[in-house]
Amino acid sequence: MGNFPPLIDTLTTRVRDTQSKRGQVFRGDVRSANWDGGGDLSSGLDTTATSGYLLDYSSGAIQTTAIYAQGGDLGTLSVTGYITMATNGVIRTASSGQRIEISNADRNVLMFYSGDASENYPGRIVESTNGSGDTRTVQFATYTPRLDQTVGTQVDAIGAFAIRSGSPDGTSTAPGFVFGTAATESGGGQPLEIRIQNSIPLITDGNVKLIGATERLTISNLGSASSPSIAIGALLTDGIYSSAAGSIDVTAGGTKRLAVNATRVRAVNTSFLGVPIKTTTGDPSSAIEGDMYLNTLDNKLRIYADATWRDVLVW
């Protein structure tokens, strides 16, 4: 009996040393007093639980209603509710290298890191809002860094946006659609350009408008009689093309029918050239030099020459 106090002191000291060096050691489940679920998480989430937490010893799983963390890596994490970031929080797919990060440090930002050694800034999609009330809209601005081969550094290409139509690795096929306000990558986009390429059609149910004094629609493909640059209809053989610099041609059925250049307008590959027909008496109220028309009421073919209308044929 006299040896019990030293023995108790020794055991207490060992327990205290174990706790200070290794922390608490539990040989079973740990649950809060308000845990109202079962005791087995080996099959996943306990949907019957509404409060508290459980540390399942046998499956090595933890279920709780909320987790607050300042950093670190998580392995397999199954979330049925929400992951809420505090101010300046970041969720990322990897700690470094090629990865995706979601941040709310400034505005809501989705960042794409390539892992390239020369990368100074990631590609980003930045959310912002515009307007108020019923007119309030959410806008997204894209920032796509590129490698400047001249100076070896990256710059932000504000507004650059590309959708690839080929290989998902982004190396074997140029983007099918590019919109950008700065040069982006080889084969895809120049300043203030919207480009649709790789034979991707542009389909719209409305109107395409160019508004402004300097805007224009430029088509680099000159086309041909059988494949015009601007095709009209489903056959794609009726339309407008350019057979040479300074020339505009009209094709129908895959054959040139009208040629226009700086010196003349000429009908080709046709047996007839029609002129405007007037069915009321008298000449048109306005005309320019070289105008011609056929008047079926006055029975005359008339031409405007030397500032006056003249008969070419009367019957």
C-alpha cells in the first residue's frame, strides 16, 4: 500500500509527457456531446446527423457541420454544403506550377497558371458589376498573359479570349474563335479583333451591324466564281468575290456573270444585259452621265449624255 503514491506519480508523469510530446491519443471514436448521427462513416456522409461532429476511428473519417482553416492541403474532401472563403481566401488545385485558383481578395477572380518559368501573371477571368437595380449586370473581363519573344517577359492582354476547336492541350490547333484587344498567341487574334477561323460558321438570327465612321468588314479570302467570299443561299455558289486586286465580281451558279473594276462594268457569260424599265411616260427625275433606261409606254430606249436625255432607239 505504501508504494501506491510513487506508482501513481510515475504514471501521471508518463501520461503528461505523452500528451505534451504526442498530443492526446485516442483508441476509439471521438464525438461531440450534441452529435446526433450514427457512429460509422465508412460508407460516406451520415445524412441523419444535423449537429455536432464525429471522428470515426475505424474509417479515419471526420464529419462536422463547419470547418475553419487558415491554410494547408486537404486530401479527399466531400462537400454537400458550401465552401465559403473568408476575405483574401484562395482555393487552388495545386500549391504551385500549373493550377487553377479562385480568389476573392479584390474581386471574384478565376486564375489560370501555366507553370511556365517566364510566367509573371496568370490568365484571369475577373468579375465586375455594372449599373444598378433592374439594369445591374455582371461583366467578365479576361486577362491572358502571353510570352513576349522580344524581351522575354509577359504582358497582360486585356480582353483576350479564345475558344479552341481542336486539341485540348492547346498546341495542335489554333483557336476557333478569338476576341482580343491585344496580340495573344500565334494564329489567334490581333489588336481589336474578333476572329472566327478553322471553317467555323458564324450564325445569327439577327443583324450584324458596324457602327461608326471608320468601322469596316474585311474579308481576306478573295474567293472564286465557284466559291465566292460572300455566298448567298444554301448552295454557296451564288455571291460576290474578287478575281483580282481592284475588281469585284458577281457569280451565279458558280459562273461569273458580272465584273466591276475602276474603268468598266461588264456582263460576262450571259446572252442578255437588261436595262431599267419605266412604264410611265417621261424621263426619270434625276440622272447621271451614262444612265440608260427603256420606256415601254413611250416606246423609247433613252440614254443620258452631255447633261440631257437622248433617244437611242424609237419604235
